[in-house]
Amino acid sequence: MQVLVTGGAGFIGSNYVRSVLAGAYPAYAGARVVVLDLLTYAGTLTNLAPYLDSPQGRSAQLTFVHGDIRDPDTVAQVMAGTDVVVHFAAESHVDRSITGAADFVSTNVVGTQVLLQAALEAEVSRFVHVSTDEVYGSIEHGSWPETHPLEPNSPYSAAKAGSDLLARSYHRTHGLPVCITRCSNNYGPHQFPEKVIPLFVSNLLDGKKVPLYGDGQNVRDWLHVDDHCRGIQLVAEKGRDGEVYNIGGGTELTNRELTHRLLDAVGAGEEMIEPVADRKGHDRRYSVDWSKIADELGYAPQVPFEQGLPATVEWYRDHRAWWEPLKG
């Protein structure tokens, strides 16, 4: 079996690749993994160590290809012989999308279409398109089912919604065996330090204040990256063609509550909070209903937030050599 993982040098993609190669998913034991990644600012080959054991980016099970999902020739080459595609590659930071949306549309929409077309021509047996709960917009009460209309509010989430619809269309029009996953906020090791948890932790470890948007009452559901990847794997193995699966963590916190937990974890006081002007179009609350993947595929989060967050803080404490160069 050959598995093509796009964006496999990034935070979530590299976690998935390491899990496959470490034997965490028995159904994929012995699978060859091909990683296609452009290595933009958020992707680094250090995330794939020690599985890349040669300068050419090859090992017994892993091949790394430095390339762009928007390049049809490169995509066609890596798609040859592929059985399963797990598509993580995307521009994903909301703040960056507000100041410059073009790359988000180009990578997330055009790049996804190039991959879908190549997968169709290569007759792959499964295409898992990894998306986000942000495509649903903001919800005041309750949780979104997979059937909720897409109402994205940022250029990032709008571009992801566009890619979701393209993926759906390739199933409906061509019969491509596509599944779409939509996850809540991920956290864990190897997350690029522009996202809130690694940004706040690394700032606090350096004695710097943390920027808290607005009143800090925006609510997010937190999902450990290991649990997210387990959910993706369940969909890759057993998901129904053409279906969407929400993947949640079950821990909803306001940003202020999260900030206080991080302050406690590093032994810092509230004086380290620096209020900043709220983000444009800042969604108030996200919450996904993940009963579908639980009922159909047996998904359940296995990393309690009370354990996962302190372990993540310790990882950043112990891996300064990983994140300091990324922060400049």
C-alpha cells in the first residue's frame, strides 16, 4: 500500500506520518508513505526525523518530495501508484488570511482541485480531505452537525469551504471515493508558534507577555493532535464515500480560560496577559457535534485535556531548539 500525505511536514500531517511509520495504525502496517510538502514557513523536515535517514529524503518506508500541490506535473508523479491520499496541505492561519488572502485561495482551492483531478486519473481507492470546523462559521448555542450549511467568516475558512465543496463535487460528479473531515482546534507538539498555545507557551517561557484578543470570551473546542489523527485514520479505513465527519475533542474553553491554564502551567501571573484589539470578524464560538464518527466508526478522544495540555507545555519547554529558530 502507498499513502500520499500532502503537507506531511507540517504540524498535523507530520504527526499522522510519524504515527503510520511507528505502527500506530495496524491496517497500514508496512505501508509506504510519500510526503509532498512545499516547506513553506510552517513546514520543516525536523518534524519527520528520524524517519528521513538520507540527504535525498528517503528511508525504507518514507519518501519526501519537495513540491507544490498546485503543480499538476509534480502531483501526477507522486500520485502514481498511490492507494490512499490524506490531504493536509493548506494555508491555515486566520490572521495571515486577513492581511493576504490570495495565497489561501490559490493553495487551498486550486491546490485541492489539482490533487482531486490527479487522484481521479490515478484511480485511488480513498481520498481523505482534512478540513476545519471554521467552515461552519460561528454558533451561539449547541453544536454543528455535518449537515449544517457552510457559513465561513474569514478568507481562510472561506478558502477551506471552497475546497470542501470541490472535494464533494468530485465524489458526486466522478464517483471519486472522497471523505471530508472537519476538526476542532488542534494542539500538541510540533505546532508552529504562530498558533495560540505554542505562541503563548513560548512567549511565557521567554518572559514575554501573551496577546489576548478582545474580551477573551471566544470559545473553542480543543482536540489533541493524536486524537485528531486517530479520527482521520478511522475515516481513511472505514469512512463512507462522499461523507463528512466532524472530529472534536470535547473540551470547550474561552480563550481567557485557556490563557489562565497556560499561565498556571508555566508558573506565570495574570500580569503577563496583554489585551489587544480583537481580530476582524472574530468568530465567537465553535462547537462540532462528533456523534456521527463516534457512532459509525467508534471514535472517542483518548487524550484528556488535563493531561494533554501540561504534556504539550513540557514538550515546548524541552524543545527550545525546535521552536526558537521558527520565531526568529
